[in-house]
Amino acid sequence: MRILAITDLRGATERVPQILELARDAEVGAVVFSGNIIGEDARAEAFRKAVATGQPHQIPRSVLDALEEEAVKAYEAFFDEMGKLDVPVFVVPGQLDAPKRLYLQAALDHEVVEPNIFMVHRSFALPLQGYNLAVAGFGGGISENRREEQLAQVYPAWLVEFALDYVRHFKQEPMLIFHTPPKKGVLDRHGDEHIGHEIIDHVIKVYHPRFAFCGAARDGQGKTHIGTTLVINPGWLKDGKYAILDTKTKHVTFGQLPEPEKAQAAAAQS
């Protein structure tokens, strides 16, 4: 089976039709999305300031309501489009995909009406048909002790292992999806920073998934092994990056989508 891995759309909705076309042309058997449907906005900035200063956020209620309304539209549009595929689509939220309650409402509503959508944050999906793989995940950012679900989705590190404890009872091999990358190699490289967290490395070592996927780090496109687990960061979809994994050979192809205007021009000429 071929799995298309994507992450960090970050509001670049022009990339979604390209991904739908790619998934069909590449004849993938599943799609994995590691979070961040929406991009940076005033809520993300307010969260960073609150962390830095220790003071509550200062966003007026009317502004917050407007930002949340736009976020809901983005969630609905993304899941509507992913629902057009005829293969399973496994998703976890990114740190920017807030507030949690509205993200979960959109995701779970689409699980009901779009049978190929599976939101696996702190949850799991039934084994992939014909494959001995069960899919589970944990999305959002990770902090040492902070939890935030209104301005961002950020969770304390201890919760990751606690929330995935059920994985040890899987009869199938696990395949795990995270938003936060492990603190390993290049997968967590974000400009001059490394933004991974040791808890991801730890969880992978504890549960030994066959494959793991992550996102968040803009310059982290690549793969590495943690023990026997092949870990993949496909790079930001906003930048046109993606990865395709062949689960049989474990070969990973990293790709770059053309800029949308170039793709439209090529389609018009063909």
C-alpha cells in the first residue's frame, strides 16, 4: 500500500485540489494529515504572549468570535474536500487548530457523513483493510506542563503517554500520527530552532509502531528511524511538500507540488 503523508496546510487552500489530484494519480491507499489546517492568526500570537508574560490573553470577545468563525469555515471546507477521496484519511489537529471544541465538532461531524474520515487524536481507527495496522495519534503542540485549548491546542507532555496507553493492547501493529516531531535528526528543524519533544521519541520507543508521521517543523522534511520505527515528516503542504510511503518496501518518496498558478497553466495546455 502507498500512503500519502501531508501536514501544515496553514490556510493555503489552493493546495487542496492539488492533493486530491495527487492522491488519485498516485493511487494511494490512505492519506495521513498531521495537523494545522489553519494558519497563524491573532490567537496564536496571543498564546505566545501569554506564555512569555504569564498574563492572560487580551483579545476582545468580538475579535475572538470572528476568528473562530473563520476557523470553523476552514475546518469544514478541508474535511469536505478530504471526504471526496475514496481512501481512508487519518487526521490529528495541529497546534493552530483551535479552539479544540470547534475543531472536534467539525472533524467528528464529518466522520459521520464521510465514511473515509478518521480523527485519531487520542483515539484510534479500525485496522486498515487487508493490512495488519491499527492507526492512533496525538495532535497539537506539546509543553512541559501547560494545557491550552482555546487559543491553540497544546498539551502537557505527560498526557501523551497516558492518552496512548491503550496502544499496548492492540492486536495489530500500530501506526502512529503526531503533530509534534520527535527530537531526532532533522525532523524537528524549524529555521534555526529544533522544536521536537522527547516525549514523542519516548512513546515511539515504548510502543514500537511500524510507521510514525509528524509535522510542525517547516524545514523538517525527511525520515529517520527510532528503533525499528520509520518516522516521516513530509514537510509543510503550504510550501507544496509531501511524502509517499510504500508500506511494503518502506521506500519514501518526497515530493514538491508546483506553484498553483503553474499547475493551472499546465492543465490549461494539456
